[in-house]
Amino acid sequence: MAGRWLRPAAAAACAALAGLLAMGGPSPVDGGLFDLAAALRARLAPAPPPPPAAVVALDRSSLAAPELAPLPRTFLGPRWAELIDALAAAEARAVGFDIVFAYSANRFAPNHDAPFFAALHRHRDRVALGRSAGTPLAAPLPFIMPPEAIGLIELPRDPDGAFRRVPGRLAVEGGPPRPGLAAATLGRAGLAMPDEVPVAPRGPLESWLPTYALIDVLRCAGREPDSLRRAFAGRFVLVGTTLPEEDRKAAPDRLMPSPAPSPAPAGCLRPLGPSDPGADTVPGVHLHAAAVAAVAAGEAVAPLPPALAPPLAALAAALGCAAGLRLRPWRALLAVGALAAALVLAAAGLLAAGLWLPLGWAVLAGPAAAALAYAARWVLADRRGSRLQHAFGHYLAPGLVAEMAEGDGGLSLGGRQGEVTVMFADLSGFTALSETLPADALMAVTNRYLGAIGAAVAAEGGYVDKFIGDAVMALWGAPLPQPDHAPRAARAALDAVARIAAMQAADAGGGGPGFAVKIGLNSGPAVVGNVGWPGRYNYTAVGETVNLASRCEGLPGDYGCAVVLAEGTAERLGGAVFAMELDRVRVKGKRRPVAVFEPLAAGADPPPDIRAYAEGYGAALTLYRAGRFAEAAAAWRGLERPASLPQPGPQAAMAGRAAAYAADPPAEWDGIHRKLGK
């Protein structure tokens, strides 16, 4: 029994691992898994010590206070000076401003910001200023503060829109990397920050990090300076806005429950609660403060080597595959659920130990492999695919069989009406070569050339309906519908001509035999389905569209070109292939004349020499149809065909025909060429 399931088990496990390795990078659930692990750690781990960082908030209450309400924010410089002096007196370890001072009030009131600049100068060894990569600081701040005390405030956003990482350094266009605000703040106290710190808070950021209103800090500085010392001594202080409408970011604490409000302590300094209760975002300053607190406490999360993730995902896939193959559905579901839960708990345990390894692909690989294995167990896809391959493997390319097996439409055996493009391609020179080569050599070279045509057909999603001696019949638009069947077929024809020409040139250079090719195409309605008898069958197309394509295959020799399209194909190119009209022809067995075209280049915008050639040919064709044969012959003789196109080209044949008509004008002229033979 184990041997019976060995192959599907290995296939399912390998498929899951191959998907992981092919995708690379983070999984779509890594971010949510990190948030869940942080929430589990916050709930299950012992209560942590107070963090070595705090936040001073420019909040609504501060802006509404009588001391600040009359002042626009640009004019708060003297108040910032008071704050810096108060925090320095309270023995704060360092102060970082998550506020960009891009304008100075000195522009409006001379020396208004002088106290602020003076306070920065006095305490420049413990103050860091934030700036945006695209917004310089107002003068003279860049001259007051040393470069290492100015940090960028930008934070990288994860694919799900959350902010979980605080960079130590950020790349700046046109210059070297610059420190981030957290790194600059830590540097004021002589601490170095890693290149990147994952933010894994021990609780909701706005309650885990003590946060105080700016106005309360300013008032306490004059009334109860000891309160400030108890709150800020030895701590890093980050200053920023906590307004609900400014700088809000989705953070990794969004799965943590909001704590119950605690009674405000006595005294002038009271910690704030959430700045926007019920929101799933936090002020950006709290992310910078969390990174500073993690580094200062020696608790910065260290990422484990990414190379550990693929084997863990492979192991999870193997376990999920085994569950899907051997267990009943509900037991398999419980098993992969338990596996996913174990991985989540492992992630939380790693995070509690200060380590992080993205296990998202492992969490996804187990259920995915179990589902795949369970499907393989019941052979749902295999049975249907086997029937299709058995039926169509006799006459379709393997890639087309696989596509049909995966499709939802199934097969329409017997016959149906459909829009198709039909190609007939014939190797020129087969009869002459057959008289000079032995049979085995003739078959070898013929198969090489037919193989080149078949490869061109397959490259454009068509299939070879049949080989007819030295000719090929191919279809697009059946058995599977293809809205762009005509452009595909025209491109395949151009490709086949190029392949045959290259082979012919190589064979001629080596003294060997070779073929040229002539191709006819037509598009339109046809009946497609199985013909034959139960012991021998063929999937093909029948109808007038097929007959006209066969007649077009005999026209390239009349016009000195390699490919002729009937108007049904030309009308359906939709600009995907550039083609020029050759003539109007009444072929054998057809009463109505048909316009025929030559495809010149893929795409709607050919090279200038090809477009000029097509325009010149069209002008001569207009003269020809008007019965001005001598002028048409002269125009065609003076037309030079681009070297990139198959030679000699239709202009030579049409010039000869026009000259003959000029010498012996027809009794009745309708501009139609009559093709009497095939």
C-alpha cells in the first residue's frame, strides 16, 4: 500500500516545495503571522519591565491649551526650547523629534526661534531631529546639529500595508545612506542600531510606551520638576504628533486587545490613552519609539537565516501530503490545523526568544499539500486527464492535450461550428529532389523541414492536423477556441518561412539538398470534430474555409512570395500583423473572387522600408485595376523589394502581367485574376 502512494506523495511534496522556491520572498501571510505571534507573546509571556523609551505627544489637548492655542505650529519654537531644557533637566538619555522643522518662524518674526536654536545648541549631544528625504531642514538647523544627529523619518511599508520594520539606515537618491530617526536618537547616547529592527511590542504601542501630553510636560517643568525626573530619567524620549488625522500607521499591535483604562495618577503628569480609540492605526512616532526601546533594552528581534524557511516548508508539505493521503477528510483537516497551530506557536516562541523566522510558507504548504494529495488520492483530475490524453494523444501536441485536460469546457466530439484559421504549407521542390535522392535520405531531409513548420505552428498555439506527403495542414481556433487565431496563424507562417529559409541556406552552404516553402491561410467558419471510424480517427476541420485555404496554398508561386492570406484572415489580423493586398483572384471552384494578401511583418508598425514598399505596391495596384497597364507595369518595375522579405516578390510577376495586358488589352476588364489550376 505504501508503494502505491509513494509517487503521488513525492509529487505533492515536491510541488509544494517547488512553488515555495519559485515564488521566493515573503509569503502573503508572513505579516499577519508576525502580528499574531507578537499578540501571543504579549498575552502569554510574563509582564515585561517598563520600556526604556517614552513619547511626548503633540495631541489635541496640547494644541487646545491656552498656552499653545494662539500659536500656529511654526511658532512653537520657544515651547520646543522649554521642552528640550525640561527633558535635559529631567535627565532624559536622549530626545528625538519625529517632527520635521522645515520652516522657521524667523521668516515672519525676527529671532522668534532664537530660544529653540539656542536650546538645540546647548543640548546637541543628546537631541536628534527628524527630516524627510525630500524636505530639507530650515536654516540654520543643519549647521547647529551634527549630521549624525539628523535622521530620516520614513518607514518601509509591508505588502499588506502595515509598518513592522524600522530601518537603521535609509538609501537617499543621489547620496550615501543616511541614519533613520531611531538610529540617530540611539546614537546620541552612544548606542548602535542594527540595519533593521522588527517592531514586536510587548503590548499595544500607545499603552506599552508611556505617552504624555506636551502641555502637561511643559506645565510640570515649572510646577513639579521631580515628576518629570521620575517619568523620563534614563529614558529615550521621542516627540511627535498623535492627532487622529496625521501620520497614522497600521502597526503589528493591531491584534492586541486594548487595555482597560487605569485611573490617572495624582500630580501634574498623567499618561495618555489611545489617541484614536477603536482605530487600527497608531501614530508613527510610536514605531520609532518602539525600535529605540527594543535596542536600548537589548531586546531587538534578530531575523534567523532565510535559508531555514524552505526546508521547514518542505517538511510541512510532506506532513500535509501524508495526512491527505492516509487520513479521512475530517482527520486530515484536524491534522493540518494542528500543524498550522504548532507553527504559529513556534513563531511566538521564537519571537519571545528575540528571534524571527517567517514561517508563512510552511503554514500554507501543509494545507495546500494535504488538499493536493487528497485530490490525487481520488484521482479526480488524473482520470479525466487520462481520457483526454488517450483520445487526443493520437493527433495533438502534448502541450495542447495538457491545456485541454486542465480546461473546464471538455471536448466536443463529433462536430461543432467554430471560427478557425487553416494553414496549408507545401515544400517546394519535393518532386525534383525525389528523383535524385535515395528514399531514406529524402525522408530524413523532408522530416527535418516538416519539423520546422510544425515547430512554428506549435510556437503560436496551433496544432498540426495532418501531414499530407510533403505538405502540412494546421489549425488555430480548434479544438480549443482562440479569439486571436488569425494573428497567431499569420505569425506562425512568417516564422515557418524564416525557419525554412535559414535551413535552406545552411544546407546549400554545406552542399546538401533543401526545400523552399509556400503557405496559404484562410479564416472563417468551419465544422470541426472527429472524422473516421472507431478503429482510426482524425480530428479535423471541413468546409469552404478549409477549401479556400488549400487554394491559397497554390498562389505564392504566381506572385513570387512565400505566404498568401485570403481576405478572411487579413480582416481578422486586428493590427497584430502588417499585410498588403496582392490582388483579387477567382480560384478554381469558386464563383466569388477573393482578395489575397501577403503578410510582411509582425506588428502594426513595420520598418519604414517595408511600409514604403507596401504603399508603392498599392499605388501600382490601383493603376492596374483602373486599366492603366503600362503605368502599372512601370511602377512595379521601379519598386524595390526590401532585402528582409522573401525574394523576388510579387512586383515582378505583376509587372509582367500588366505589360502583357498593355500589349494585348483584355476585351472586358474587371481587375480579377483567374487561377484556373490548384
